[in-house]
Amino acid sequence: MRSVRGRDFLALWVVFLPFRILGFLFRGLGFLLALPFMLVFGLLGFVIFGFGGLIFLVPFAPFALIAFLIWRWMRGRPRPVSA
């Protein structure tokens, strides 16, 4: 009984294999058609949200500058290396 089921499964696999291959081809074609739109909208989103990030950094810049200056002041001058 198992050999009959295996033979039937193999026959159905051979029958439906071309449709599976066509499905993969159509899926790939759809991806290729959508790729330029994804790139355009991704770039547009990057520009919009990147601009928002820059707007956030404008008020943050003085604090970053103060922190950098304090760090440089606390670090001091480099020690001379003696051989």
C-alpha cells in the first residue's frame, strides 16, 4: 500500500512541478517590477526621516559641543614619552 501511495505522490509531483516553477517565475517577475518602486519610496523615506533627524540634532548640538569640550579639558595634555 505504501508503494502505491509513493508512486501516486511521485506522479502528482511530476504533474504539478511545472506549475510550481511558473509560480516561482511569476513571483520573481513581480519582485523585479516592484523593485524600482521600493527603491524610490525607500529613498524618499530616508530623505524625509533623515531631515527629521537633522532637525532633532540642531538643539542637541550645543550640548554635544559642551560635552566634547569638557572631555578634552579633563583629558589634559598628552604626557611626553621618554625613551
